Amino acid sequence: MSRNSKQWTQKPNLPSTHYADPKIYSDPAIFEEEKEKIFKKVWMLAAHESEVANPHDFRTYEHPGGTRLVIMRGEDMKIRTFYNICPHRGNLLVYEPSGNAKKLVCIFHQWAFDAKGDCVDIPRGKAGYQDRICESDVGLREVKTEVGYGGFVWVNLDDSCAPLSAHIGSALDYMMPELETEPLEVLWYYQATLRTNFKLIHDTNQEFYHDYLHYHNRITGMLDPKSGYFQRRYTAFPNGHASVGSMNVSYDAYTGSGHSALGWPKLPPNGWKLVDLFPCITYNLRTSVLRIDSYIPLGPDRVLLEFRILGLKSDTPKYASSERRMPPRSGAHSAATCTRTCWLLPDRAWPWPGAAIPCMCCMRARKTI
């Protein structure tokens, strides 16, 4: 039966550990506390090394702690991360989402910085500042950066943080054989801003009831007559990480799915593995692609969602020239004549303007528009 206002606000007849106050998803004060105590303290996955593959390649990143960052590879091939701020007047330093530049030059007064964060030029500095400022004193603010767990670039705003390995712990151990088998490369990237709270995404992943309601999940993955709904297992790890199960998926049960001979080294032909990393990263490995979901909170009710699809770097030339990785959907049309735009990415959403990307309605390579 329906409830009145008093009944509606009553606490559930459950242990206090079995329900959450809705305020954690909407209260601005709680979100500000999360920024200070979580996002400014933990390691965040910001990019993949293939996005800054060459010396002087850069990639910007909107850190959930409220700081804009720029990731850059130096001539020494080391990847470093800096505040995307000119230390002179606080102007935004890099406006483009990605590119290649030997020097990062501020548009305000043309102060210039190299890939190590050193200030290398202050125009007319002697005339303007005499001996009060020298280039060695005004370098960029560097941020802790590590590369690992599949070649991903991780950043941490806290200079006194523990190493990345201490944060990840053993959460990715059962996926490491697949992640380390060969170098990876980003094949597809997409981002969108959602009106939601970042915690709801992991909440949904850990609720197997949600999965079991999906018809395709029931006919392709949860097939054991003895376990069914409980075929997946939720395994918690220190620091808030969790595996939400691995299982074989019967892709042949999909109508019109066709067949793909490609797989992923060391992963069973129909294998699937998924790990949620605290606070807002998901590793999702299926068939022949690794999907990384990154949730960047912009507010208590706004999230910048990033999708990255990665494959083996050695497969990329084949993938770009022919239909690879996944079978076309039933009734899919030729990518050469594809006119759908819902899954095609404009240059502003793709890290490398003009790069070959897969049309997501038929999974074939196509140039950006």
C-alpha cells in the first residue's frame, strides 16, 4: 500500500549497515568533504600511456579534486603531470585537450615551460622584474605520477601519498596476467556529462539483482541452474576496491551475433572479468577488448564519464584496416557508408584529431568527421 509522509521518512526495519541516507548522493557539504578527504588523497586513473606516446605529447585531465592537470611525455620518455596553471597570473596554461608541443606557452604573457615543468622563458623578464624573479624559481607545480596496471597513467595530488601499489593492493591480481601480456593502446574514447552522483555507478555494479533483471545477462551469463542469480561473487578488497565476479559468457546466445575468432591472450574464449577500483574506476575485460570507465565528479549531482576501449597494440594496424575485434551487429551496414552519428566522435571528444576510430554501430574503423 502507499505511504503517508510519516511512513515515507521512517528508517527501514533493517540493520543500520544495510541502508544509506540519500543525502550522501546529493548533499553539497558531503561532496566538498569527499573532495578534501578522498579525491585529493587517492590515486586517480587519468589517461593511458598510448595517449601520450611520443615526446612532447600532452593530454589534459579534469581532476575530481577540483584541479586541472596536464600530462606530458618528455624527451626522456618519462610521463609527468603538472597543474594546468601558469604560476605567473594563474591563467589556464593549456586549452586544447591534447596535442604535441616542445614548450607550453601561456597566452597571457608568453611565459614558457618545458616537458619537465621548468620555466624556460620569461619575455623581457629583466626589464620587467629586474632581479626579483628568475626562471628557476617559477616552474610548474608537479603532481605525483605513476604508470602501471596495463600502462595507465595514475596521478595523486598528495605529495606524501603511499605508492600506487599500496593503493591498488591485490584487487587487480586476478586480471594482471591479461593486463601484462602485451602493450595496450586506446582504440576508442568517449566522454559525456551525466546528471547523477558518482557513487551510484559502483552501487549499480555491485547489485547483482540489477544484472539479473537484464534478459541478455540471464541467457548468456547466469546459466548455472544451481546458482543462477548467485553465479557471480562479490569480493571486497582493502581500500574500497571490489571484484564483482568473473564468468564465461555464451555470446552464441545473442541473435545475429555472428562469430569472432579474436580473443584476449590468457583470457578464456568467452571469459569476462570486472573490477571496481575506489573511488570511481572500473576495469572491464571481455572477449577482445578492455573497457575502462572513469567517473570524474564535477559536483554532487554531476559526473564526467569517460569510456576508453583498449586493444593489443600489435593488433592496431589490422584493426584500422578491416573489421576486427567484434562481430558486426545484426543488420549492420558498411562503415564506409555509415551515416549514423550517435556513436561517432567529433574531434573535441577524441584525443587525437583525425585518428581512425571504430564506428560503434558496426565496429569498423572510420575517420573522425
